[in-house]
Amino acid sequence: MKIHFIAIGGSVMHNMALAMKNKGYTVTGSDDEVNEPSRTRLQKQGLLPQKDGWFPEKLDKSYDSVILGMHAREDNPELIRAKELGLRIFSYPEYMYEQTKDKIRVVVGGSHGKTTITSMILHVLKYAKKDFDYLVGAQLQGFDTMVKLTKEAPIAVFEGDEYLASPIDKRPKFHLYKPNIAIISGIAWDHINVFPTYKSYVEQFEKFIHLIEPNGSLMYCAADTELKHLVETTVTDSMDYTDDNPRKSAKSVAKTPYAVPPHTIENGTTYLIHSNKKIPLKIFGDHNLMNLEGARLVCEKLGISNELFYEAIQSFTGAAKRLEQVKITPDFAFYKDFAHSPSKLKATIEAMKSQYPNRHLVACMELHTFSSLNENFLKE
């Protein structure tokens, strides 16, 4: 198989290119700019484009597929050439589904906590020596890449981003994976540049629920009242949204709520309480405990016992930049966190104040995303 990546330098795109090369495919790619760490990682595998820019003349009918990254534009010369040649063009989520449609697909959706829940599931599956494919939005300790695709693995775990799939495919990415097992962590208005109203944003999660495969499972955070109402009022046994025209089907989806599990905090360490035992954790905060509970339910569906889950999760230190510990002394704690929506900032602050109730808290926030700098969103 021969694949070309348009905008190969993206964080997921370059990881996917590495995964496809590891799978034995012939991989090429182009980009007008490739930054670190993508540049070094592609270079080590012989996949770094010789020159920055777009070179449509390099494409011919020998290519089986072209993967289009979000960084490219609709008038990209390589995209135009691929269309002229009649090549199969995929967004990366479309291609991930294409590569895993015969596997058990787990998709983690939600406005917050996606990376952490996905990371927890991957950590436990690896601890349990399960074989699995995956896509996650951060570099994880113990994992070489953010994407893995193989022929053999029976399970695929995806972080389900609600942002658009590609410049020519305006569907949210998580609509393309069609999960067997789905989890939604919560709903808080995000990506205002794409979903200008809260209602239009919530509708994407309703459609995601309808896209769960027949006889599938949905775990959802019951502490989120908006999400709880949406799940409880969304019919999943009569409609199938596999295309623009919903049709009758024999679909049935099992819905399981979750909340903050029993726990205690002692001397700056959070302990889960299970079977009258205290299980020490390296993470903290109610939002992370809910993430953990959701991950446990998913792992249970994948055949992981609760005992094995709790044994594995004790060594989970979190995903990069998600309440990541920078420096700890007996009287000082410094963390950094990637939180670009009000709900995430609130969860982070509440977690810090619960973990260190008698300390003075200093919080520094940088507004830098399209949504957070939008004047209509600033009041949020």
C-alpha cells in the first residue's frame, strides 16, 4: 500500500505517518512547514519532506490513498491533483475508521477529560498486556507514538475530538469512528468558531450517541446535568444516523452513568476506597476521579477485572500537560495544565484547592485559542 500525507507535519498526522510506515506501508508526505518534534521524528524514519511546500507533480495513480490534514486548505495544489487523478482522499479520522472497522472500537468523547480518559484506558490495557491500536492527543509516558495501527490488534481506542475532520469534510472527527463502546465525559461549549451557538454544539453529541454501533455501550458522566438530560432523552433503539437520512434499525445501546467514586485525601495524596481498601493515586481532583471511573467502566467492557484495573491505575501519572507535576517540596507544589475552556479551568482550580486546602493558591492563565480570544466567548 502506498499513502501520501498532505500536511504531514501535524501532531496527529506525523504520528499516523509513522504508524503506517511501521505497518509496512510506503509513506510519503508534504507540508509548507514542519516544526519540532515532528521534524526530528519524521527525519529519523526517513519521512521528512526534502523541501517545504506542495509538489502536486509527485502524485500519480500508483497511490492507494491520500490523507488530508486540517492544516491544508481547500485550494491546496496537491489536493487538486489528487482529485484530478481520482485518488481516494481521506481525512485522518476517516482513515482510522477504515483501518479499524473490523475491530472493537472505543471512542472517548466530551468537552473535557478526553485525553486523560483515553490515556488511563491505554495505560491499563498495556499493564494488562492486551494488544490494541490507538489514537490519543498527547504524548504518553511509555508510548513511542500518539497513533498505533496494526493488522493483529482486536481493539482500537480513539480520543474523539469534536473539531472538524478536514478542510473538505466539515463533520466532527468523533462522528467518523462509529464506536462499539463510547464514553462522554461532559458537555461545555467549545470551538465557538465552528459551533456558533451552544445548541449547535450540543447537537454534535446527540449525533455521536446515534452513531454508536448496534448493541453498543455508552458510559456518561451523570454529574453533568446537560449531558445526563441529553443521554436520558436520546432514543438509541429506533434511529440510525449512519447517513443524512435517519432510518429505522434494530439498534440497542446500553447506557451506564458514572460519578465521583468513594475516596479520601490524606497529606496531599488521594486514595480510592474499594472493598474497604485504600488505593493510592498519583492523580487528584474530582474531575480526574470521574475520568478514572469512566475509564474503569470501559476497561470492564474490555474484559479487565476491577482488581486488575485498580492495580494498574496506581502507577498512572497523567497525560502530558494535564495537571502535570513540575515541582514538589514539603510546602510548595507547582503544576501546569492545558485547560482552554471555562469548565476545565474551574475543574483544575477546584482540584488544586481540594488537594491542598490549607495553602495559598496562585493561578496564571494564558488565553490563546481561537475560542478563548473570541469576544463573544470571553464572557464565558
